[in-house]
Amino acid sequence: MLANEVLRRIRSVVGADGPVALHEPVFCGNEWRYVKEALDSGWVSTAGERGVEFERALARAVGVPHAVALVSGTAGLHLALHLCGVRPGDEVLVPAFTFVAAANAVHYCGAVPHWVECSTGTLGIDPAKLAAHLSSCCAPGPDGSVNRTTGRPLRALVLVHAFGHPAEADAVREVCRAHDLSLVEDAAEALGSSDRGRHPGSWGRAGVLSFNGNKTITTGGGGAIVTSDEALAARARHLSTTAKSGGVLQWSHDAVGFNYRMPALNAALGCAQLEALPRLLGAKRALAEAYRAAFDGLEGVSLFREPAGAKSNYWLNLLLLEPRCRDERDAILEAANRDGVATRPAWTPMHRLPMYRDCPRMDLSITEDLAARLIALPSTPRLGAPPPA
Ligand SMILES: *Cc1c(COP(=O)(O)O)cnc(C)c1O
């Protein structure tokens, strides 16, 4: 019953029939032109002006001095954690309610994720619960904080802005300061969001963005580190290009680097997509409003709203079932997907994944509860506004 009514209301927003994807890229500006120019010029690889241009435009969009374009958001998280000094045997605090990339990036560093609880208001880390947990589980060590139970150094924290909704970065940063943790922001989903005028990714030592095909803008595949720390940006550039040093007479490498730089072909696409960002954000906001209006008055479900004081990019619109309707979730997902409307459950919490089951953690009952009650709705910007002629 509820499932059919939910489907009817989604259909009233996304169109009466035909398949509807969860999130498709929209190319309605200079994309074809810039990619063709890259092909015509031959500058398709990691050197070339487009990469520099994309980084400048990105830094401007986020409001930080430096952006380093990379092959993926995951690569950005790995490199950012490495640059913050995360080493084998360390622990890194990561929300249990997130996409698996941050957890994997911690693992690539040889470190162990330590799961943190989220809040129902933002879907991001709950700063009060984090502070209480750290006060009881960590102690000052010779070289930063140490987890009293495991004996491992707590080196960093990844703050995720889930589904584009700004997390409580000010408060989380205070907790990080108090416990000597480097703050890395996973803003992969949050391009164009803001919290009292400030862009996600600008609070931490480093912020990470993603331009995967399903994100707000895409470079095909890609990501970036954004930062105010000039030395960190320079180091990120260096290490992401195999730590190449010297010159044409004798190229060399002065550290173990990574091949993580974004090719200029992808950056060309990114330049055009960034030009379109304001239009895409407007369309996504209109779509969020359309969903809200469509579900107005339906008991048991509501649309998840941007946190008070913040502006979300509404990367994926989320339907939140009231606790008494949580058992309807699978029926809703089934009815919608059977009808061709792509809808998805939220992430499986990280501590439920087989490879991360035994990591340290705090109480995660809010994470468990939210994961069982959220449904992601089709959110291609085009659905919120007719494509420009
Ligand atoms: C997409 C995403 C990433 C990873 O980005 P890729 O570019 O796909 O590697 C990381 N974190 C979150 C929250 C994401 O949604």
C-alpha cells in the first residue's frame, strides 16, 4: 500500500513512464568543445593547461587557495591521509555511515579504521558523541593521542559530508584539535554545498572531492584535494606524479610516489562541468523542492532536509521512513525498481562489511537505524528543470 503510494508520488515528479536512473551526468555546456580541443591539441595526458585551469576554477568554487586534481576521490583520500602522516599501525576515526572509499583509504595506509556514530540531523559525525567517546577511550601519548584499548596511535579523522549535507565541521574540528587529530574532509558528494557561507572541504587540513560519473559534476572519473596549506598542496602534486625530480638530463624520483594525477582530457571535461555548476545546483534544488511538495501530507515518510543554517547540494534526495514504517523499505525499493525507477538503500554501515567487522568502534545505533530507514531517489539535475534549449 505505502509502496504504491510512494511510487506514484515519485512518478509525479520524475515523469509518468520509462526508466529513470539514480543520477546521470548532464552535458549541456562547453563539454564537447573542450574535450574536442584537448583531442585536437594532443594534450590529453597529465601535462597541459587544462589541468591547471581546472584546478584554479575548482579552488575558486570551494574558496580555498589550492586544488590538486587527481584520478579519483578515493586516490585523494589515500593521498590526503598519507600527507597527514597516517602510517601502518595507526588508527583513523571514520564514520560508520559512509561510502566505503574512506575506509579503504585508511586501509591502504596500513592503518585501522575506528568507527564513529553519526547524527540524525546532518547524517555526519555527531560531535558530542565523538567527544564523549574520545574522552573515555583515548589518552595522550608521546606522539599524539593513543587508543587506550588497542594501544594504537589515533592519527586522523575523516569527516564525511553525507549525500551532500554539510556535517558539523566547526564542532568536529574542535574535538580534533583537543585530541591532536588531523582533520580530513570527505566532501566527495558535497560540491556546491555550504555551511554559513563556507564550502565543505575547507575546514580540514585537506578536503577531498570526487568527479565520478554519478556525482554532481563529472570528469568521467576523477577527484581532487583542496587545501589552504600550500606545503601540503605542493607535496600532493609531487607525490601524485610519482615524486618525479631532476630534469631532462636525468629524471629521478625522490620518494615512493603515486600515479594519481588527473589527465588533461578529464580536466577539459571538468572545466566545462564547473562552468555549468550553478545551473546544475539550481536544478537540483528545484528537484528537492518538487519531491518535498509531492510527499507533503503522506504519513510515515518525509524528505531528508538540509541541516539548519546549511545549504545542501541535494546530491541524492533521500526519503526517510518513520521508525514504524521501516519494514516497508524493501517493498518500496522493489516496487520502484520493478517499475524502472532507480531507488537505492543507503550504505551498508562499515562495521557490517566483512573486512571491517572487527575494527574498533563506539555505539552505532543511530547509524544502524538510519541505514534501515533511508531510500535514495532519482536525482539527476535534469529532472528538476527542463534542459536548456
Ligand atoms: C564517490 C565517493 C567517494 C569516492 O570517489 P571516487 O571518485 O569514486 O573514488 C568517496 N567518498 C564518498 C562519500 C563518495 O560518495
